[in-house]
Amino acid sequence: PYCGACTDLKHRLNDLGWRDKVIVLNFHEEWANLIAQYIGITAVPSMIIDTDNGKTNSPIYIGVGEIGRQLYKHLETKK
């Protein structure tokens, strides 16, 4: 709720109809912050796309623009 970029990203997800395909975590929640630390997220907004059920390390995408590009690549081009 305090991150303008995160709020903007959530609105874009809703506008594009992708919100039900993305899990959004609030790093102000202790458990979510622990997960972020464990997997190496150091900036918000950040995103990981898990394509193999956690078998390999997935890249971390940072920033609204890069997240939008990756979501488009994975959600729109596979329709």
C-alpha cells in the first residue's frame, strides 16, 4: 500500500486482466519479507516467473517496465 510503483503495477494487472494469474505479496508482511530475503529479492516491485515448479532458480525481474514486458511475453504471446 505504500509503494507507488507496486500500486501502479497492480492497477495494470487488473486493467489487462492478468490479476488472477499473478500472486502479489506485500513485503511489509514478515513471512513475505522472509521469502524475499531467502530468494534474493532486494527491490520492489520485483517478480519471479516459475516455469518449472521450482526445480531451477528463476531470474528476478525488477521494475514496472521489465515486469510488464515479461508478463506480456509469458501471458499474451502464449494465447
